[in-house]
Amino acid sequence: MEYSVLFVDDDNSILKSIRRELMDADFKTFFVDSGQEALKFLYENKVDILVTDMMMPNMDGSELLKRVKYLYPNVVKVVLSGYVDQKIIFKLINSNLSKAFINKPWRENELIDTIHDIIEINEKLNNVDIIGIINSSNKLPTLPVMYNQISNLIEDEKSEVDDIIKLINTDQVIASKILRVVNSAFYGVKTASIKAAILNLGLANLKSIIITSQVFSLRDGFYENLLWKHSSLTNNLTIDIYEYIYKRKIPDIYATAGLLHDIGKVLLFNIFEGKYNKVLLMKEDNSDIVLSISERNVFNFNHEEIGSILLNYWDLPSSIVEVALNHHNPGKSSKQFKDIVCVVHLADYFCWKKLNTKFVTEVREEAFKYLGITENELAEFLKIRYMRCSK
């Protein structure tokens, strides 16, 4: 399949630079100089990827992205802009108005590498067999209605946090689930206030907690409880490892990556019930078995593939989708999200070691190298960190 990419920028010198750089690209390129022209082109032609500037007259990039999201939901959207406002970028990515952000001026090969990464990930997320299972199964967890309502409020520039609080308080079941998760040791927040929960956790985390409260409504079984314990602890480790390595607070769009990394296992529990328990039992009986390979032998796909496809189907941020897809193979992740994929890969590994089960996964040396840390150094940090937490 040959992909087509539409570039939108009101600065013709930028379009000329892109045209020269991508002259020999293995995908089709098209160029327009306004949001209006972009919508006209999309109406008349098939486009796979849209790359747009933000600061444009008449219709800016944000407005164009919103229209494209609703008119052409299958078009992958990318921002290429010199206008950098972290709040705006967060809002674009968290509302899934943009799959990636590239700064102007871009580094050598950054533009073509990003597009190639998007194409490669897109190919993996379009597995017809898995999508068919997702569409036909009546056993899948569904996104709560409130999740979509909150997403719309976040996207609405006129909305405020108080609007979200009022919405949550209309559903006491969801409100109680949020508070129960927030007050668990997993988040370390003690409060009976939804407002305090939101202010402590941020909107991205709030959305993931709402998903979690629905997705992890599994029956009370040994492996199901172990999966929840693993997912919650992996998220804790992800936050700790990221902040230790990068010496800064983990970005909101990454803060729940560890929580949903194994959502594919939840789907396998839901869809195949006892059959998946048998696969896990085989793994526990023989620690040399690679779980992903066993899953593929039994189901023709593994938990990474079906989990990432469902998250993408739900229109979650690309960072969360990529973590689900590549947390066992960080070398295959895109450059844009390799940092969080590597961190979750290591968090997943150390979590299974801490839980002392036979589900410990293979750790990739490339993840340590990419993050600039050794296994011994990270193990020592986590040992000290969790000794303090247990006191």
C-alpha cells in the first residue's frame, strides 16, 4: 500500500523545503497553504496522513485538526510547528487531535523518520483478523459514556475543571470508583474530594482511571488479581524510573502508560475465559516459555497486538498505544515514544521480579543503553526507593 501525506502551511518557503527534502520519499506528498484548501483536498482525494502548521490565518491548525478528526477519523494527524505551548500540545495529544508533534526547524531526517514510524505503526494496528474479533465480540470492556463526555470537555477550550467535577458528581458509581482507586496505595492520595483527586492526578490520569475502573472489572480469580496487582505496580515503577532517569516529573501523557500496558491480557481473559487461564498455567509451570509466543500459537495473535489495537480503536493517545504494542520489544518503537516504551519495558521486568512469580519477562539490554543506565544501578535505586516506602 502506498501512503499519501498532505502538508499544510501558509508559509510557501516551508512547503518548498519539505518538497525538496521528501523528493525521493516512498510515499505520495501533496501541499496546500491553508486549512480551507486542506479540507477541500481531503474531500476530493484519499489522504492517509495530514501534517499541519498551527499558526495560520482564517483557520488555524487546531481548528483544522478538529474538523478533520470528525470528518475524516481515519486520517492520522501530525503537527509541524514552531509554535510551542506545552499546554496546547498536551491538549492536542490528549484529545487525540494529533498523533505526533514535530518542532520547526526540524532536525535532519526527523520529518521522514516520523512519517515512516507512523506508517509502520499504522500497518501493525490494522490487523483485519484482530479488528474483526474486536468488532464482533460482545465480551469486550467498553469505554464508559462519561469517558467520552470528559474527553469532549477537555477538547472544549471554554470548559473548566469545575465542569468536569460537576459531570463526575452526577454518577456516584463512577465517582466512588475514582475515589477508591485514587485512595489506593497505587496513587498515594488520601482524599474524599473529586476536585482534590483531579488536582492531584491531572486530567489525563483521571481519564485512565475511568477506563481502568471499567476494564479491570474482572471476575475474582488468581490470575485476574495478579494482573491488576502487576499493572498497578508497573505504573508506580514507571513513574519512579522515569523521574529518576530524567530528573523531572513524568509528563501527564505518560503517567498511566504502565497501567494499561497489559490491557491485551484483560481482553484475552474476557473473550477466551478459561482458555487463557490454561495458557497462563502453562507459563507458570515452565518459566522458559515465552508468553507472547504461547498466545500466538493458541490465538494467532498476542496480548500486545490485541491490546494496542483496542486502545487505538478507542482513540487513546499514541504514547499509550505504542507502549501496549512494544513494551516487550522497545527497539521496535517509534523514536518519538521510545523513552516511555523503554521505561515501561524495564518497569514491567522489575515488577514481575518484585512479585516473585515465574512471569518474569526477558529484559532487553537496548532499553538500558537507550536510557543511559545499568541494570544494577536501577535495581539498587528501586531497592532503596521501596525500602523507604515500606517503612
